[in-house]
Amino acid sequence: MPNLTLTQDPAADELLGRDPLALLLGMLFDQQFPMERAFAGPRLLADRMGVDTLSAAAIAEADPERMTAWFQGPPAIHRYPGSMAGRAQAVCRLLVERYDGRAEALWADAPDGRDLVKRIGELPGFGAQKTKILVALLGKQYGVTPPGWREAAGEYGEDGSRRSVADITGPESLADVRRAKQEKKQAAKAAAGS
């Protein structure tokens, strides 16, 4: 079991390390929301559902209003609780339909990095960048290393990089990643302004 430190909250990180669905949902929630809070969201969801491990089938079948209420909190699991609750259910429905409800089945038998990118990219809410970051996170910290995974992850797969959640191994690397993201945003703003 990976020893993750993505949230800097031991209970949330422990769930991410032992529950592949929690990791997948944390990645889903990492959008227009602080990274640590996004990845702590699965722990909040599990607590509110009264479970120790998340179930794709239970989330897929949950009443949408109840899901939204769980996401609203307080504290909210995401900045946009209604839409993110729906997206989480859509991801879990796809997992139930194609992967017997098992998030780890997405990557367990992926023959190579390109196939892994294809599989993850088919999930609702997973665009190209989020998909590459998850491939890097799986490879760097979860032990999922099919041939060509680094190339498939692009710049996020580079050894020693500090670009994304895939590179967070503690408070120092978290600060490095946060700084790199801020620099990237500033460079994009400067380019748009010129």
C-alpha cells in the first residue's frame, strides 16, 4: 500500500493509499479547488456515507439529492457540490459498467502507457491534462508502471519534476508544486496580456 501525503491529513492520505476509488475521485475533484482539499474529499465522502472504503456501485446507485447533500457538507467536498456529485456518480457508473466497479481494474492490466491514457481519458471529467497527471501519480506513487507510462504522462512523468500532485511526497514538495503552478498561471496571464 502506497504511503501517500497528498493532503497532509493522515486519515485522508491513508484512504487514498489503500482505496483506488478514493484516489480516482480525489483526482476528479482536483479542479477549480485547492489540491489538498480535493484529495481530502474522498475521506469526507466516506465519512458521510458511513463507510470505511468507497464503493463505486453504492455511489453510482445513490439518490442524486442525497449525493448532493453529502457534497454540500459543511464543509463542502467541492466548490461546485451539485455538479461534482453528478460527475462522481457518472465516473462510478462507468466503473460499474466496464470494470466491475473496481477503479484499480482501469490500470491493473493496461498493456502500456498509451492504453492507460486511453482508459482514463474515457472517464467523465478527465481531460487530457488530468489524465496525464493521474498516469504520473499512478506511476510515481502507486506502483502502476506499464511500459511507456512516463512518455504517456508527458512532462508530468518526468523524474524529479515538481509540476503536479504526482510529485507531492511531503510539505516541501507540496510547496514546490504550488509554486510551480503559480508560476505557470502567471506566465499564461502574461502571454494572454501581450
